[in-house]
Amino acid sequence: MRVLFVGLGSIGTRHLKNLYACCGQRGIPLEVDALRSSARELPHSTAALLHRQLTEVAGEEPYDLLFITNPTHLHFKAIQALAPHAGCLFIEKPIFEDGSYALADAGLAGKKAQVAAPMRYCATYLALKDALAGQRVYSARVLCSSYLPDWRAGVDYRTVYSAHRAMGGGVTIDLIHEWDYLVDLFGFPLESFNLKGTYSELELDSDDLSVYIARYASMLAELHLDYFGRTYRRTAEFFLKDGTVTADFGAGTLTLPGGAVLHCEEEVNKRYLREMDAFLDYALGKTPASPNPPEMALRVLQLTLGQSR
């Protein structure tokens, strides 16, 4: 299988290694190229997995898979230029930095593609989805609070895309996971309201706080997202007739209305491996529908940014 990666930062490297792991289990040989714009030398363990490092792709060169894992604000141009070369695309979330792009203009119309949504594959979320099946939820309260300088060990947070609006940063779309899994659970709300801005002393020009209230036909949802919480918290509470279901994604637990606690602790990469397996099933035609098609990912981005159409 011939594969092209565009972007080999931390998330691109994770996907590259997981692709080898999943394809190895399936007995699928790989030949992976990387299209690079940086002269930065790759770690030996990463470079050893590559067939070639390219600065451009020849017009006639075909690839079975294309991974778009470069910074968000570069996604549109990379997809537009390279989608014709690929049989199936994997696009890191969010799909674009702005919801005004048209999929047809990016070359995605009618193209096989999946947009990343790794939280849908974590064990806590899978248990949560089972627990809520068939239940009537009155209200949802979702929180993701973390300290941006702690996200990437040894990296100055002021230099990464998260801190810069022009690079597609900001907590509103950086933490698009929360809206993604709410839409997966309940569909799109009838209406939503969002207040956001920069409120902490962090040195960034992107939003570090984003708060939503959303109305569904039979429930309300509240979301709080921030970059400045010193204690990592990623939780979701769902209020039902019989009590509350609480998912603690950081601890890896799910607490049921009766007080029983389901332990779903696992190494973080497990969710990415499940996602990669789902992508390979889709790319190889074993599942007919994309687990997260560009049309859905774009609508979630528009919802997140208040650009719903």
C-alpha cells in the first residue's frame, strides 16, 4: 500500500506509527512517503519508517492513502493540491480553520475521506454511548479544562498553532472533540449560543475560553472549554430520570445513576489505534460509510464557530 503523509509533527508521527502497527497485524506491506516543507531533521525512529522524503509530488504519482496531518490552517491547500493523487484521505481534526470553505473547492466532493475524531474511540466514550442508548437525557454538562503550557512537554506553547488565531488555534476549535461527541450522541442542536475570548494571562492571541448553551428538542446542553485550568479535567454529566451518568475521560471512569463505577482506564494510544483500524476498514471497503465524513466534520466545525447554515 502506497501512502503519503503531509505533516509529521507529534500527531502525524503518532498516526504514522499506528498505521504501521495496524497494517502489520493485517499483513499489509507499506511504502510511505512524506511531503515536507521543513528542513528540520526527523527523529531516526520516524525517518526509518519512510521510503522517501519529498519536497513536491509528481503530477502522475498515485497513492492509496493520504494523511493530512499538518497545521490546520494549511489543510485546505494541501487537500486541494493532493486529493487527486489519493484513493482515500485521513484528515486531522478540525477539517479546516474556518467553516466557510466548500468541500468541492477543496477537491473533497465525492472523495473517500475520514476526519479524525479520536475521542469517539476511547473506552470511556464507548461505555458512555452504551449507557445512554435508549435513555432520555434532560440535560448535558460538558467540561474540558487544561493548561496549554503543559500540553507538549519541552515545547514553548507560544510557538505552536494553538496560541495563534491565524494558524487555526484557539480553544473553540482546538477542543472540537466535545462538540463532535455530543453530535455523535444526540445530533445537531436546534440552536446554540457561544461566548468566547481571551481572559487569562497566557501569551496568545487566540481564544482561551469558550462557553456554549445549546437547545435540543428535549434537552439543553452546556459546554465549557478553556486553556488555563491548572488541573486537567475532561468530564461530561448527563442528567436522566433515574440519576446522573458521569464520564470522567481523564480518569477513565464512567459512573452510573446507581453509583456503580465502570473502570475504562487504558493507555491513550488505544483510542488512536481503534480509529486507525476503523479508517483502514473504510479505506479497504470493509465498511461502506466513512466513520466521520467531511460533510459531518464541516458541519460540526460550523456549529463550533457559530457559522451553522
